[in-house]
Amino acid sequence: MSNKNSILENTANHIQEKYEMPDIDLKGIQYNDKISQFIEVSRTVGGEAIELKQGQSINDVIKEKYPEATSIASNLAEIEIATLNPDLIEDAKQLNGIELGIVKGEIGVAENGCVWIPQNTINRALYFISEFLVIILDKDKLVNNMHEAYAKLEFSDKGYGVFISGPSKTADIEQALVVGAHGARGVTVILT
């Protein structure tokens, strides 16, 4: 038995009174137009969300948004502009220097502009090591709030997933905001 399990079991054995979890019916905030809300909040957190128009090519939109990108990593069949399939890389360190990573998101949250990305690449480092990240998201998979998002979460057999909301940001004690410190310097969500 691991130390963690031993501690948890020991704690459970010493609890004298046990209480049932209360039923909590939280609805959370609701939006009349989840797409507009998601786009607005994405901008607020430093990212961008673009709704793909009918007949518009996703590859053309990405090329227009990132014309200088020469190293583009994606394992998505619809991404024809990819120069590298990250699933063919043995060591995640080889992804260092990727200018643009393109991944698939599963759930978008209008409340805070975040997107749930289950591990759908072999090397999940792609989500964080790419200079810029494009997330492809079906607009029908937008939910109002985090309560709704958590109710829909499913983990892949890899057991990993992450919510990403805009580019990486950090602020030190001098109140200086740094964008791209621990991950992508820019994030664009393309709603299909």
C-alpha cells in the first residue's frame, strides 16, 4: 500500500462522525448567446476565438492568422498545413521550437473562455511547448459554465486532460504581467 493510501485509510478509520454529502443543485450562470460570450471572454483573457464561417477553410484561416509559422505540429487529419505529426516524435523534447501546435478541444466554457483538451496526442507537451496554440472546437460543444463542463468531462485511456484559457500568463510581486512564461504566447480557438 502506498503512503498516500495508508494515510487516507488511517484518517478514515479515525473519523468518529460521518455525514452524507448534501444534495446541491447548482445551475450556474446561463448565457443567451454562448458563442458571443465565449468569443468576448477569450479576448478578455488574452486569447482569440474565431467562428469559422460556412465554406471557409480551416487551413486558410490558420495560414492567414499565422503566416510566418514554418513548424506546425498537428495530428488532426483535417489540418493539411501541418509540417510535423507530434505522434511520430519519440521524445517530447524534440517538440521544442514548434511555432504552432494545432489540437482538438472537447468542451468550451462561455463563462471563462477555457477549453477542455483531453490528451489526444501521444506527447501532451505539445499543448505547452508550442509558441502559439490553435484549438479546434465544435461550437455545439460550448457550455455555459464550469458546472456544466465538469458534468461532461470524460478522460481518455491516457487519463490526462487540461483546461486552457488564453495564453500562458503570470504576474510577479512587482505586478508585471508576463504572457507566454509557462506555455503558449498566444492561443486561438477556432469554432467550427
